[in-house]
Amino acid sequence: MKTTLLGGLTMALGLVAAALPVFAHHSFAAEFDGTKRITLTGVVSKMDWVNPHAYIYVDVKGDDGSVVNWAIETGAPNILYREGWRKDDLKAGDAVTLEAFLAKDGSHTGAARTVKLPDGRSLFAGTPNSTPPDQK
């Protein structure tokens, strides 16, 4: 009886633990507006290669001269790598142009579609709601 109960509890805990990453993830449509595409040009302040989404932080100068730091979500690092990205492609201080979708909450957050790198390459950023430029 104790063995069966212990085995059942172990299995239940395993199932709960396996489902935790799913709860931490969000859908594109829940957070971003796929109809509101923007283009941002600015200077990279930081690139975070983290799962489930990498982030590019970009300082964008407004028309009034004020600088706003945008958090731009990309695909997972593995997706970026498969799209041709390398960890040393973006460094703090690099000038970039990003095509992204605005966050629904009005914050300075976006979901990247493409990023034009300092060397002139334009790479797909793995946003789930968009198609790579060469597959339009």
C-alpha cells in the first residue's frame, strides 16, 4: 500500500513539474498586437540570450530628443541560431533597425519580426505570428 501511494505521488509530482514551463510561457496574441507593426531605429543597450525568448534592449531617440529603452522579444535562442544569428552579432552600442509588433498593454515592448544588423544583414527574429521575409 505504501509503495503504491508513494509511486502515485511521485508520478503526480512529475506531471506537475513537467507542466510548469507551459504555465510560464505566453501566446503571441495574448501579449502583442499582430496588426500594429512598427519600425524602431536605435542603439542596443543589451542582448539577453535567455529561454523561452531572447530579448534585445534598444535605446530609441524620440522626436523630442528623449531616449526610451524598448524591450524587444525575439524567438528562442535556438530559433535565432537556426535563422543565422550568432551571439556576437549584437553588442551594446550597435545601431540597429527593428521591425516589430507592439505590445497590447502600451508599454515600450515589442515582438521582433526582423532586425537589421550593423553589418547590413537583415535577420528574421523568430516571432511566432510572422513569416520570415523570404517566405512572404
